[in-house]
Amino acid sequence: MVLYCCIKAGKDMKRNLFSIIICMLFITTPVVSIAGSMINKNQAIQEVPNNYSDPVQQISFRERNMASWSEMAKKVAVDGESNDLFGRSVSVFGDYAVIGAYWDDTSGGVDAGSAYVFKRSGTSWTQEAKLLASDSSANDYFGLSVSLSGDYILIGAATKNMGVGAAYIFKRSGTSWTQEAKLLASDGSPNDHFGRSVSLSGDYALVGAYQYDVSGGVDAGSAYVFKRSGTSWTQEAKLLASDGSGYDYFGTSLSISGDYAIVGAYWDDTSGGINSGSAYVFKRSGTSWTQEAKLLASDGSANDYFGYSVFVSEDYAVVGAYWDDTDGVINSGSAYVFKRSGTSWTQETKLLASDGSANDHFGNSVSISGNFAIIGAQSDDTSGGVDAGSVYIFRKAMPDLLCSGDLSWTNVKPGETVEGSFIVKNVGDPGTQLDWKVTDWPSWGEWTFNPGSGIDLNPEDEDITVEVTCVVPNVKDKEFNGKVKVENLENSEDYLYLDVTITTPKNKVSNYNFPLINWLFEQFPNMFPFLKFLLGLN
């Protein structure tokens, strides 16, 4: 991946709140969480850091215009007060955004917490609802984690009931948001902190309890999958690391997308050393969730905290290691991208900040969508001040398919074989390799393509010439139309169609070229049948 841009906060701050950890959804609409932010198509939420002198946290909405980002709106809670920590967690989907304020003092008590829903209309974002738990109480930390998917919002309250924790589902109907369910772990205990992390995808909810005690030790951690049926949410599975042990903190971070879930265990002691960290991928089959892979950094070392942040989308997963000492620079941080092939997950690349320095904590939050990855660096020192924080946007270097050529023939004798060609080239990023294939062609005629596919085509390589032959159908006075499709095998959205046209004359083509006779045939098409027979025109 190549660095696409870097977004830095513009205010000084004495304590960092720019980008902590955020669990987001990923279903039909492409969305990306950014270090305290979220991208949804052409929109993003950026958390504005809070200075002690600022009365409340603020949220900045940004809109993308081609390669640039412009601020769209800046929002605060209508009833915001000091130390609400409005913006601790954010999520956006379509025209809606939800923002957590887990230290908000509500009717439930001090630090009970809340979450705010904003609705977009044009370029305006208006607060539509303030969400509270139906059984809100002091020190619940409701809003510590949030996730939005379609008409549903999932909100974690990790410290509720002496740290047993809970999570709440809210459903939208028109402009109203109503609590639909309260989620609890089937085996919850004090200090499990169920709700520390949440993620929502379609009918599935994933909730982490990172201090759950297993037989392998204290605070090993767990995660729980819930499935919606109508208005009921039922625990479908409990996820545990296959090799979990004490103080792994499995469930600190998690993400769910379709049939896949990923859970981070950033204090896991691996071959890299103590607290090097890991992440686990689970796959759903029916109602069963099975561990498919354990992800490790290829160069993991002690106290990297790999797995502090995770995100999964389609065939890709990204994992942050925000205490990684990159090139000897202490705690500068890093992030790793993994690619799925079948049931295997392989590290594809390691992402670093272009200007990383000590204690930036690059990788404290991560997300990936399509060809873009977003990485937060919560303690980056910028022009805004010490630990102001920043986010980095990376774009995966991709090949780009280009085809050109003329596949049209006129006045072709029925049954004859025509020949033509077109070229295939890679016009993508330098160093990329294009795997391509001719995948579709007209159903009429007999077609051959030589070559019909290719691999590892570099932008620097010569164009590939594809020789085309077609046996024309034995039908006269006909115009045949169709398309030849060529695909980039690494990107199903990168394909091109070449138009095909073949026409046959009303009568068979003659080798004779006598202008007077041809003129007579044109003027009197029904006369001289015997002469036409002799000349091979019937």
C-alpha cells in the first residue's frame, strides 16, 4: 500500500482523545473507521481533540471531493458538559452517525454515559436522538463503544453491574430510536467488562469481554456472537482463543463482517516475546463459529501490542501494533494487512507512518475498505501540539486493465472465418502485476483467443496482442452484435468490454467484379437466377 494522505488534528491538547479504539460495522455499504473517525463512501467523522479549557468534546464531519477532504460540519452535544468525553467512540452508516459520550452524567447517575444520533440532510447534520440505557446507572460507561448498521445501533456499557458489562441494541423507526434488546453474556461475571468492544454487521452483533477468566488464566478474554430473529437477539456462540491464557486480553478489539469475525489479544505472549500480541479469525458455518486462523506479525517482538486494534472486510484484515518499535524508534507503531485465500490468511504488507517518531502509537486504531486502509496515530506530535494525534490513509497499489482494438467486420461471407486482434495492457501503479482473462464472448459463432489469459503483466511490459478468430454463422443478410469481456482477475470490478460487429451481405459474396453485372443484380434482384447460380451468388 502507498500513503494516500495524512490528516492531523489542528488543536493543542494536554491529554489525547483523538483516536482511541473504535469498533465498526461492515456490511452492504462500504464504510471505514478512522482512528476516532469513520469513512462512509464520501463522508468521514473526525474527532476533534479536547483541551482541558474546552467545555465539551466536538465532532467534525468531513466530506471527500476527489483526493481532498473539506470540513462539512462540526457538531457538539446539545446538552454537552465538561468531561462527558463526547466522541470517545463514533460510527457512521449512510445518512446517520452515532457518537458515544461514556462519561456523560445523566439521570442514571455520574458517568452513566450516553450516545447521540445525528442525521444528515444535504450538508447539515442535526441531532436526532440522545440514547440512554433503559436501566442506566452510575459508572456504567454506556457509550464506551458504539457500532451502527442500517437501522440498528449497538452500544457497549462495559463497567455496568460491577464490571459484568452489558450491550444495548437500539432500532430506528422513522425519527425515533427505541431500545430493542439488552445483551448479556450467558456466563458473565464481575470485571469481565463485556461491552468493552462492539461490532455490528447485518443480523449479527459481536461483543468483547476482554477480562473474562478462563480455565487458562485470569483476564484471558472472550467474545460473544448474537443473532437477530425478528426483535429478539440470542447468543449464538462464545468465541475463545484456542490457546488462550491469563492476561491475553482477547476481546479488547474486534470486528465482524459477513461470515468472518476477528478478535484481538494484544497481551498474548507469542514466539515474538511477552505481550507481542495476536489476533484470531473466526468463520461462520450455519450457527457455528470456528477459529480459522491465528494472525501474528512476521517481525513481532515483545510489547508490540499487536492486536490492540483490528478490522476485517471481505478478504482483508488489518491489525494494529501501536507499541511496535519500528527501525529502533520506540513505540512509533505499525499496522499489518492480511489477505485471505481459501482458509489461509497471509500477511500482505506492513504499514508505517511516513514521518513516524517515538511514541506516536501509530496503529492504535485501524480500518480497511476496498483499496484503502486508515490508521490512527493517537500520540503524534503535530503543529497542533504534543500528542495532538493524526490519521494516515493508505491506498493499495493496484494494476489497472486497459484493452483496445477493433473487432468489427463487414460484408463477410456466411460461414467464413474472420481474424482480428486487440491489446491488453496494465496501466496501474508501478510495480503491480496484472492477471487477466477473456471471460465472455458472443454466443453466436465459434470464437478463439490466443492468448486467452495472462499473468504477472507489469506496467513496464510491452502490450499483449490477443489474436481473435471467429467462424461466422452461416446466415446471410444479418448483422451480428455482441461484446468480448476481459477481466482483471484480482479485482472483479476492473473489467472492460470490446464491442463486436459482423455483417453478412444479403447475397453471397462473389469473386467476380464486373460493375455492369453487379449493377444489374442490384437493380433487378429477382432476375437472372441462372446467371447468379453460375457465379456462385445463390
